[in-house]
Amino acid sequence: MSAALTAAALLLTGLAAGPAVAHGAPGSPVSRAAACGPEGHQTNRSAACTAAKAAGTATEHWDNVRLPDVAGRDREKVPDGKLCSGGLAKFRGLDLARPDWPVTTLRTGVELTFTYRTTIPHKGTFRWYVTRPGYDPSQPLAWSDLSERPFLTATDPPVVDGSYRMRGKLPTGLSGRHLVYAIWQNSSTPDTYYSCSDVILESAPAAGARAATSRPATTTASSTRPSGGTGEPVTGIGSSDGAPDLADRSTVAVTGGSGNALLSLLLAALLVVALGLPVGLWLRARRARDRRRPGAATH
């Protein structure tokens, strides 16, 4: 009986501590906390991560930048200049205003897959924002730096390979260094999570130029790699599923070898017809002259 009571007490304790077990952070585009955490391997290679850790950031708790009982009042609960840390002192290093945070390169105006790594899944709604034109990464992030409305909202998206996956488009008209801000408001717990992902935005190529591009790389965190010796992870551009667009495949099919062979056959047929017509006319004229000559045989 005592063992059963102990097990029940442990279960009740776990239920009471429910809000503490809902953890996560963006994997693509990779968040500052995730990039500087143990799985990001950037603490000793990124100057920004080193500075964040020196400022007292608990990088080992990369998935725990959360506040309880916010209930959608994000702008009231999280002050300007402290958006990346959620206003939490133990994550204050994530708010450092500097232009050398690990970065992900993304294209605007095309559908991408955004992933949010979760150590324990929970129900909730994700809201993704992006900074406005003129954003300055050397200045502390304020709410006024972000778009008024999220460019992507998703409620209870599917979890695939340990990450929530959701599709969305970054707005066109943005380029260069920007920041993607994600808010995950749990519905199964009272917690809300905050994160900053540094990105470089590029415009998608024009439709007519797509056939000349190579197969796009992935934009997920699995393709993260150091760039230029700076230790900043940079992911590829294009379809985040790693597959060529249908438009690319259809263009290749039209200009491929089978199309050239068909064109060659058509030209050959036209050449035969063009050469055969004057030869036939010449033969008919010659026969008519032979019939008119004296002594010509008649048939």
C-alpha cells in the first residue's frame, strides 16, 4: 500500500509541475538559444554565443525561455529590449544587440517549412513575426521593430522527428539581416515561450530564371554549417523539404533530350517535303517534252 501511495504522490507532483515540462525552441530558422545550447555547438565558435554565456545566460536550458500566465498579453509582460529573453534574467544574454549572432538564410515570398524543436510536445498556438524594413541588429529589439501581424500562425501543428512543422511565407520586400520572432502560447499549460532567430532574407528568383538554378538545399537546422570561418551556421536557400520545385522539373522536361529529338525529326520531314516538290515537277515537265518530240512513242 505504501508503494502505491508513493507512486500516486509522484504522479500528482508531476501533474502539478505540468507547466515546467513543456519545452521547445525554433530549429529552423535556428533560434539564438538553440544555436548557443549544447546541441547547437556554437558556444565556443560564435562570439555572440560566448558573450551571451558570459552575461549569465543558461545556455543549457535553451528550451525553457518561458513565462507563465501571460494569456496573450505579451507586450504587457515582456518589456522592450528584453524580447529574446522573455524578460528573464537568466537568459539576458540573448538580448545582446549585436550583428554576429548565428544566422539562417531564407527566401521571401516562397513557401517554407518552419520547425520548432520540442523536448516534450504540448498543445498550443505558434505566432511567427518578422522585423520591419530598416531593422538595425545593433539596437535592442523592441516590439515596434516587429510586424504588426504574424506572417504565420499555426495551432497544434504536427510533430515530425521531434519538431513541430508548419508551412508559411515570409513577406516580400524584405532583404538583408532581419530577425524572426516566435511566440508559442501553450493551451495545455499556462506557459508562453519566446525566441529570436537571426536571418538573412533574399528574394526568390524570377520564374523565368528558375530553370538555371541548381537543386535547392534545405532550410532546416539539419543543414546548418559554419560559414566563412566565423562559426555562424548558415542554412541553404529554397524549398525546406529539399526537393526541387515542380516548376523546375517541368522546365527541364521541355528543354531536355526528348524534346530535341522530336524537333530534329520534324525538321527532317520538312526538308524531305521541300526537296521532293521541285524534283517531282521537273520529272513531269520532262515527260511532257518527250511526248511532244517527233517519233516519240505513245502509250
